[in-house]
Amino acid sequence: MKIKTSELQGAALDWAVAKCEVTKPIEEFDYFFLKNHDNGFCHYSSDWAQGGPIIDRERINLVAEAIGEWGAFIETSNIDYSYHGPTPLIAAMRCYVASKLGDEVEIPEELK
């Protein structure tokens, strides 16, 4: 199922980030993600120890907007990406996913 990157959250957002980070064949990847998500790993959108290094490495800029709203953007040589979310990590991870996978992402049905 396809979902807009701007609407990704929770396990679906973590799955999309892991998809950008892990290079495994799809069958191995799905098993890897589900196993590690259930065991407390792959929580990029809620754990600064996991999402923070991505923000640093990808040079994602964070901006506090309205109360309860954060913006994140990446400036690349070709395209600038700008996404929003209720937390800095969610905004940043949406921005990261968009920069790697686009404005819509195909995610497993069980993660909706």
C-alpha cells in the first residue's frame, strides 16, 4: 500500500527509515525490521539515539514552528525537501525518507 511520506508515523515511519538505512533483499529486510522493531530497535522516529545520528549525518535542519509543530528540511544540490511533524524526530525522519524514497512510500499493509 502506498502512503504519503508526510503522513508516515509510528511503525510505518520507522519501517521507511529502516528501508533507507538497511540494504537487504526485501524478504530479509521485512524479517529484519519486524524482529528488531519488536525487540525495541528500529525506533528512529521516537528514539534520539537512533534518529539523531541520521539528522547529523544528513544535515537535516530543524525549526520549531507553531506550538506542537516542527519543520525539517534538507538542502541538496538538486532538490530541497521540507516536511513537518508533531516532534522534531518525526519531522526529520519524514524529511529523510522523502529525500531517499520520494513523496509516497510503499509500506506493508500490516504497518498502516
